[in-house]
Amino acid sequence: MRFAAITDEISPDLERALAVARELGIGEVELNGLWGREFAELSEDDVDRVERLLKDARMPVCAVDTMAFKKLALEAVAAPRAHTDWPVHLSWLKRGCERARRFGAPFVRVFSFYKTGMAGNGNPSPRLPGGGPIPEATLGKIASGLREAGDIAEAHGVDLIVENVRSCWGNSCVNLAQILRAAKHPRLKCVWDPGNDFVAGGDPFPAGYEAQKPWMVHVHLKNAEVADAASGLTRWQRIGGGAIDYRPLLKRLFADGYPGALTLETHWRGEGLDAEESSRRSFADLKAVLAEIGR
């Protein structure tokens, strides 16, 4: 069984995050924010430091995260290339692909473009069934942009993993599957994130799982609950709490032969707890769930 963690969910300091991961028995990491900055913002000297720390910790990288397309809205433009920020997002993507190759990571995380009407990350916002509809014209623009991104990934020999997230059009697993089906690019895969699916109004299992299964190569694990149904306000929870029962979900994942890592993306912060202790407790929950299902 392979465990991974997103480094800044444990600590923004990479050296500390790697030490805790090794202590917990987590054997791989996903690189997101480091030392309070996005990975794409790091200088070459910083990246050299990352490489040294990873080598010293003997820790492989399962994915490199970028913010490509997360805050890029397409409604006011005829095509993604027409957006003034398109070159910036492509630069983040290319940098992510280059650094993924450098660290031997097979995946680069991207998003499915910012959804109309969202404020910030969309919490609160209405939790529409299945995440709500995607207008046909918008779907075409999303697919076009992701196909171009897929061509860049192809040139670098990596796959893009699109993460379903509440503030983007691919908010639910069902909506992200619709987008990936429309894009039809062999380098486009997905992160299955049941917690993000739930807060967006989706049904993580079995509907979300079945929808994303053809593209699923990576998994993020966290939990959530509804704080206020009228506004759609949600809050994160530890894996052993919240609305998602991970027992049948993980049973099915193993039964279907999922080959990737189970990646801790804590998000939850317990009362009076910092990111590290919250991650320790949520990971302990995951181990307990696995013990319950005999893994």
C-alpha cells in the first residue's frame, strides 16, 4: 500500500514536512506550496534546495502541483488563448512540467477553469446536485484549453491530473468527467477528490467514483460536512469525521486494483491544533479505516 502527503498540509517548511511524513510511514510526497510560496514561484536556487532535501530524505515525488487555470475565467473571451492571463497560466504549467521531469514525478496538477459567479474558493455557494450544469459553449472552451495543456504535457512526457474543486467548472466528479470526455486527450487524467466532490454537491460514492474511474490515476483524501445547508457553507473534517464514509469507498478502490498512492490532503484544522498535528490525527483516522476493512 502506498501513502503520500501534500507537503504543505503538514508544514510549509519542506524539511519538517518530509521528517513527519517519514515518521508516519508516508513514502511519497506531492509538492504544492513550499515555504509559503507556490511551487511555480520558487527560484532555481529554491528548487535546488528542494532536490537536496528530497534526496536526503529518500522521498520520491508522486505529483507536482500548479495553480494553472484555477483562477482563469473563460466567459468573457471567445477562446482561452484570447484571455490576457493565458500566457501566465501556460508558464506555470510549463514550469510544473519541467520540474516534474526533474523530480521524476509522473503527474502535474491543473484545474478546469474558474466558474462563473464564484466568490473566492466558493465557500459558501449553493451545493447544486452533481455540481450544477456546464453551459455547452463554456464546455467547448474548457475542452479547448485543456487540450492545449495536454499537448504541452505530451512534449514533456508527463500526464496532467485535473483536480475536481468547488470553485472550478469541474467541481463535482460527474462534471469533471464530462469535461475530460469532451477534451479527449490521452495526457489528461484526474485526481479523484471525494471531499471536494461532496462540498460541490456531488455524490462521491458510488456516482462520483464511477464517473471519474476511466481517468483516475491519483487520489486525495479528506473529509467534510455541511455547516449551513441554506447558504451551502461547508467545513473540512478529519478523515474519520464528516459526511463521507471511507470504508466502502476504499474497499471498492482496492477491489478495482487502484495502483496509485492514497494521498493525505488534510485541510481540516482541529481546534487548537496546527497543520502538523491535524495531519497526524487525520492520517491516524485513515489507518484505522484501513484496519477496519482489513487492509
